[in-house]
Amino acid sequence: MHSNRAILMGLVGTGVTPSLTPPMHMAEAREQGIPLLFRPIDLTALHLGADRLPEILDWAEKLGYDALNITHPCKQSVIPLLTSVDPLARSLGAVNTVLLTPGARIGYNTDTTGFERAFREGLPDAPTRHVVLLGAGGAGSAVADALIRVGTTHLTIVDLDPERAERLTQELNERHAISAGDPRIHAGAMGELRSLLSTADGIVHCTPVGMHDHPGTPFDISLLRPELWVADIVYRPLETELLLAARSAGCRTLDGGAMAVGQAVDTFRLVTGNEPDAARMHQHFQSLINDEEAHSETWRSQQ
């Protein structure tokens, strides 16, 4: 897509103004000499509901946008508005990247490929015979697919809402043509975590617990053991209480920044046609997080 003219991108969703995705893309574009402007289209700030998404896409095309990142709550509702959808995104039923080309809107999902990239690079050679996935929402769905692609042979999905865990289990079984009775993918209960984690190879945490606004750990940290690897998709903060406890217990860990950067790397490639420097993007992401934490600490000290 890259040409001599500037590339215009947008990020559509609720509360997206503080997102680190736009500055991360623009920094990598500057490094490559690509003129790229990435603007948040914050539904909350604009007092718009997700039902206005058809108009937003129409105006984005008319205003010359080349691509849109799509986030909550529009990843599913955007699909009927697209000309075509990448098979992986269609199987997930969620799109987070839309290329706006002459006469076509093409949807992709880089959340799932982003976690796959993060896992392969951040936890190389980690065993994946049995993995527990905690959280069956949109992020959990993308992560589940990635876990299967990296070789997970037994996936247990646990959620505070048992029905949601059952729904995702059924979707995955149908998606991967596995019979409903096959134990390869099944739903578990929160009360079973002790026994599940006693034999699992790893756990991926996909709930908001651990974010600045939701402090704490998603489960009893006494269940951690050195043989268990722990991945967390929360990246505000990068050092969640869960990851700090996991490292103290001797576990290998993967922070949420890895997935955030992984999806940005894949999106940048789709939008610009250029190969991004993943290590450089991760360094810039880390600097943005550090600046954010420093500003928060300064603010707290002045209260």
C-alpha cells in the first residue's frame, strides 16, 4: 500500500484516545521514512454508539483513510460491513484491522497472529501439551486459536461465567472440526484451577484483573509452581501482580506487551507493505509504557 503519499490510519473503539497503538505505528513509520498519521476515532469522546459504525466506515473512505484498527465493541459488528474477510479472521468471527482499498474493505485479525508471534518469540520451546486459558472473551478467543496453532494438544478454558467458557469451547471444537466429546478442548470451572494447574504446562490470563483499574491476581498465587509458564495479556501495567508472583515462584513468564507489539507488527506490515522492525517497535512500546508509568507516579506524588 505504501506510496509517496502519506498513509492515514484510524483506531475505532470506545475509550481509545490513550491507546499506545497509534504512537507505536507512527514511530516505526518515521524510522522507515514513511509518512504515516494514525488518529484515534474514540466513540466515547465523540459521543457515538457502535451502531454508527457503518457511517464511520463510509466517512473514513471519503476522508481518504487507508486502514482502520478496530477494537471493542466493534470487532464483530464490522464484519457485515466488509467486502471480504481473511479466512482466519472469519473463522474467529472478529476483525481488528480493515484495509480500505479502492472499491474494497478487507478485514483481518492480528490479535491472534500477534499472540502467536509473541508466544513463539517470548516462550520458545515452552511445552504446550496442556494449557489453561483463563478468560473466554474476545481476547481469549483470539489467544485460544493461537495456542492451538503453536501446538497445544489439550486446552482447558476457564471463565467466571461458565456458559461463556462452554460457548467458546463449542466454537473452537466446531472451528477445528473436533467432535464435542473430544477432551482436546473443554471447559473447566474456577473451582478446578488447583487440580488443573497441578498438571498443566502453562496458563494464559485473558481477563482485566491486574489492570490499573482492576488490581489483584485472577487466582490464588499459591497455585503457581516453577514448572508452570505464565502469560498475561494485560499490559497496563506490564508488571502485573500475577507476573511478579509467577517470577517469584520460578515460572517462565510472558507479559502483555508482547501481544500488543505482535499485533502491531502484523498490522504495520498489512497496511504499509513494509517489513517492520519488531525489536525496535518493542523498544518504543517499552519507552511509552515507562513514560506513562513515570507520569502516573509524578501525579500520585503530587496528590
